[in-house]
Amino acid sequence: MIRSLLGEPDEKEDVSRGMYRCQRHLYLQERVERAQESGAWKVSCEAREARLARPVRRMEAFNRKYATWRAAVPDACHACHSLNRYAKHGTCSESNKNEIYGLKNKFVELLYTQGYSTSCWIHTLVLPPKKCRACGGWGDGGACERCDGTGNYLPEKRLKFYCFKISVGKGYTWHQPDNLVTFPVQTTVEPADWSGVERDKPLDMPRSQLAAAKDLVRWVIDQAKQPETEVHFHETIPPIPETVEQMGLF
């Protein structure tokens, strides 16, 4: 919007703060005020307000569609499945990836503590040592200061993941780094090694629906924090006619 409505700045100012360097663009106030009176600015503001209102409308739609958060769990699992795949795509931004994994962490904890996990085990991922670039991994007979002559800049590393099998009519398997699993877990299967190799997989929903998918998972997590109300079913039993006993039904 700045480029399209204001164009080139009236002045440029270099800013220096320690190691930080940038250039500040300055615009005359009257130019900014004229731009804010244009039709393009008003259209942009209306579009922004509509974007901000979408999550609120989605939450209201979820309240109407699902009687309880448990009724939404299958759809939320499907949403989390696609979000988890998208987080591994190169087009997913770092901030979006952090948001998705944050929701996944809370959602997996909810599913496990509420009994949706059918099995759990530990996967161990072994990362090989990284060769020293300074000596090419040779160690230079102990003379390389970067690797202390070992030839390896970083030693072998073993990472531990909890693997959760979730069943909600359809099965899902999700890995969680052990440092993110802060709730009590009882493993049901023997530990196993894991290659950790994952490739980009196709999404089960259009990318235009990913924002709604995040809102659904967030809605389930928030609703599960609320106290659950008991549902009582009242059945009206009609009086037994006098002829029933005579008919030999009792």
C-alpha cells in the first residue's frame, strides 16, 4: 500500500543502532492524508476488517455446528493432519510453522489425556557426526583447532520422539520431540529406531482452508478447557395396559 499509494519517499534517513543498519523513508503528512482519502485506501481498510472478522465468524460457526468439542475431534484431527504436512513444505513461513506446531503440541496432549491414543512408543533418531570443514574431517593429525583433531565438528546426536497413534474412526500417527511432551505418558510398544526422513506430502485440503483448519483446532483446545455439562436423557414410559400380563409378555 505504501508503494502503490505514496510511491517514492520525500526524504530518506539512514539509521544506525549498534550493528543494526537500515534506511527510514519519510513522507509529508499532506501526502499521507490525501492517500487515506482515496478509494483504494478505503477498499484496503474494508478488506482488512473483513480478514480480522473471519476468525470470529468461524468460531461462531463452530459453536453452531458442533454440540460439544468432542463432536469436532474427527474434523480437527483431519485439519491437524493437513497442517502438520503443510508445516514441512518449503512455502510455509517460519512464523506459520511455529504457530502450527504450537497448536499441534496442545492438541496431541489433549487427545492423549482424553483417551484418544491407542498406542504410544519412542522413536530414536540418530544424527551422524558432522565433519569439520576446516580440516575436511581429517583432523590434521591433531593440529586442527576447530575440531581438536577429532575430524568431527559436532559429535553424533541421538534425538528421542514420542510416537502417538490416534484413533478417531480414522487413524493418525504423530511424532512429538520428547522435550515438548510435558505430560505423563505410558508407552505401550517397544522403542524403535527411526530414519526421520520425511518428504513433502500432498495436503488433504486446499491451502485456502488452512486458516480455518487452525481455527478449528484452536476452538477444540479452548472448548476442552471449559467444564463439560452433563446431558440428561429423560424417557417417558407409557403405562402398561392391564392386558399385557394376560398376553404372557411377563
